[in-house]
Amino acid sequence: MARRCEISGKGPMSGNNVSHANNKTKRRFLPNLRSVKITLEDGTTRRVKMSAKELRTLKKKG
């Protein structure tokens, strides 16, 4: 399963977990994906995985 937004292309980022002793270990920041049904121009519906930010933008723009 690809953890990628189908609208914006947003995917996982990498970084470090930093402990109190300043030890660094690698970690992944995953996008906040939601599975939603959207209606296309021709009237058909399709299930897509999109980030929560893009879902919010889609609701705002209509």
C-alpha cells in the first residue's frame, strides 16, 4: 500500500527521534491519509486516498 496522496502527491518524510539524552534514531513522518469517495465530472464516484489537508481544501473550494 503506497502511503501517498493521490491529489497532491504528498508522501512520507524522514527525520529523527531525539531522546532527552540527545540520541538520534531514524523515524518516518507519515501523511494523514483518508479514504474518501469523490464524484467526478461525468457523474461517477471513485474512492481515493487523500491527505486531510487536501480534503479540507476540497471542502472549502467546493
